[in-house]
Amino acid sequence: MRTGEAVKQPQAQTKEALAQALVARLGEDVVLLGDQVAPYCRDWHGDVQSDAVAVLRPRTTQSVSDCVRAAAELGLGVVPQGGNTGLVLGGVPDTPATQVVVSLERMNRVRSLDADDFSAVVEAGIVLEEFKNKVAQAGLYFPLSLGAQGSCRLGGNVATNAGGVNVLRYGMTRELVLGLEVVLPDGRIFEGLSRLRKDNRGIDLKQLFIGAEGTLGIITAVSVKLMPAPEKTATALLALSSLEDVIALYRHARRQCCDLMSAFEFMPPEAFVLAAEALPDLPLPLDGSHPAYALVEISGSGLVDIDALMAAFLEEGFENGMVLDGVVAQSQAQARNLWLIREGMNEGQAKRGKHLRTDVSVALSALPAFVAEAEAAVMAALPNALCVSYGHVGDGNVHLNVLPDPAADGPQTDADIYTAKGAINAVLDRFDGSISAEHGIGRLKRTDFEARLPDVRRDMLLALKDALDPASTMNPGCQLDLLRNAAG
């Protein structure tokens, strides 16, 4: 198998010489050098700062093809990048002397938006929130909803198969994609921008690139499904006595609200403290004194009375003792403030310094037991750490984050993070869970991913990589350590 035989190494060429060769081939308008490279080579949280030979910023699909061909001819690996908001280092170079970043930020046009067809064709570099706003202006709705939607770009969302808060109703990004346009590792362009809902002509090739994190090609455009815009949304923040009760309430909500439920999040009481640290002026309608909280949203259009549905659901929840306290947003501004508690919790953790951020999933029925066992395992190993578990109840996705002892120095913090990750993954393996529910593998989770790969799946992945990218040009080092696998 040829995979892992390497991106051919530049022969006796300095980084500067390679950069100038790219300028000569692609032009100064496309190539960024020097100090302009740094912002594209650090991770979202600022934990990692790398470098690259250059950053390439094409404006068209053909220009992306030219960039890929030029990099290949110079023996350079290509790291595709959208908004660089990923959390697993999938878009950050790890061998600066032999890699270039290809940023899609200039490819940000909506090529078409068809209200009758409930679809759109859009370039990969458009910011998600900008696209959602343009869709809303047409009276439609694109349901992918992420905390980073003001910065992340649609191509990156597709390449990582992003999740978010609306997965339980609309599915992962994969469920929203109708077709793709992709530049392949040899520079050829895969034209697959179909808008058909039903197309059973053999293997669905677009699926190869969704979640591949740029290891098989660069997504340059996407055709997506659109939905009718919800005319009414009801949002409630509820206090409960345990995570077990949160799961029981979710089961009840699924029966009462059916497919009108668009989000069902759980948070610990620490969420209120962390949100207040990040957003001191944010009003907190509940005091954080209960063991568990749920953030519930239902939405719909037409003849459905969303407010009455929420009221009936909550009335039954209070009557059976499952819901202890709660508040229902009376305006869009109040609803936004409830969601800011969820988002502010993340910002509050970041303010406390470097910490472990996990993105795992287990069967929904096992979620309370997993959280209890995993937190106990962490606390047994690191009694001065703080566990913050929250996530998406409807799809079993838990972000069990660990804030190490604040008194620890840098090396000890790194060691504690490594210890906490091992403790959580050991419990996760017993629950037959996934180490990546929605963030991807990237470079950060590659070792843990490979350690859990069955032989047959590894062979299939390597064969696919070898078929499409035998020189390992595309995002080398992401997802799989191809050189190590090639060596046996």
C-alpha cells in the first residue's frame, strides 16, 4: 500500500524559496507570507501556535485546484481551513516547513437560493451565521446552530460533520447536505452539486468527504437543504433534582412535543457561576442551587400553538415533581439570554485557563451512569480538579470538561489534563462510547482514535486514502498517522 510514502520532500529548498515559488506560480494576491501567516496557524483557544510555508487564499474553485497542484509539485502538504474554529487541531499545520494552509475565506458567495426547492448552493467559505441570515431573508431556515457560528464557515462544518444544539431534530451536518463540489488531491474537480432529495445511482460519493476533515480533498461548494422558517419558538430553563430526572424529562418531552422539540440541553449548577464570570451583566433567572438543569426549546409554524404545547408540557412536569423550578422566555431577548448562560459557561471555563475539553457520546439511556462514573474516576485521580459536564441530551453527546487544580503550574496542568483524559476514556470504553461525538479527530485525538480502530476499519480507511491521495498531500497528520501505519 502506497499510503504514508509521504508528500515528496522539497529537495534542498528553504522555506523562503518554497514561498517565493508559490508566489511565482499563484501570484501575490493569493499567497500570504511572513507575519500574515500567524493568525491562520493557531488553534481556536490559543493553546497551540504553529507556522506554515505560506497561506493560500483562492477566490475560485479553479484557483483552489491551482493551489493544490502547485503545492503537490513542490512537495508540500495542504492543510485546508475554513473559519479555524475547530477544537481538535484539524486545520492547524504540524510540520511548518513542508505545509501550506489553504484558506477558503474568500470563497463566500451564495451561488443560488431556491425557495420553491428549499435548497441553496453556497461556497464553502461563507460564515455560517451570514448564510443563516441570508436564508432567513428569504423566509427560510438553515438549522445548523453552533456556538461559533459567527466565525465558522460552512465548508468546515461539512468537513467535520459538525453537530450543534439542533441535532435531535435536524440531524448532524451530514443530514443537511445534498451535494458537494470538491477539489481532489490531484487537482481535478469533483462536480457533485446535486439538489436532488432522492438519487439512488450507486455509491453516494459526497459522503466520502463529509467528516473527512480535508484528508481526501478540499470542499469548495455545498448544496444544502433548507426548511420553513419557524414562526414561533418557546424556550424554557428548568431545574431538576438529578441528571436521571433530566433524561426522564427528555423521554416525556419526546412523547409530548414529538418532532417540534428542536433542542434539549443539560447543564450543571456550575454553569451559572462560570457564565457570571464570563458575562457579569447577564441576568440569571435561576440561582444555580439545584443539582441539574435543562434548557428546552420547541418551535414550529402554521396551526401548531407552540406556547400552549410548552405550557402543557411544563404543567405536567411540575405536577409529577420532575421539574422543581423554571422560567419560560417571554421574548426573543429573554430566550437569547437563556442560551447565553449555556454559551457563557464555555467562555467562563476558558477564562480559568488551560483545561481538558472532551466531546464524547454514549447511548442516551447510559448518559447519567456514564457521567457519574467518569466524574468519580477523575476526582479519584485529581481531587482538586473541577468537572463540568454538560451537553446535548437528545443525542447522548456529553462535554465532560475538567478544570485542573488552579494552583498547578504549566507542566503539572498538562499532566493533569492527560490523567483526566485517560480516566474518562477508560470509562467511555466500558460504555462502548465514542471519543468524538461532533468535533472530529484532527491531530489532537489521532492517537486515541488509532488506538481504538479495529483492523478492518483501519484497512478500509487506509485503502480509501491510498486510492484518492496516494502521496498524502491532503492534510497530512490529520486523523491517521499514515507514516506510522505504512511502517507497520
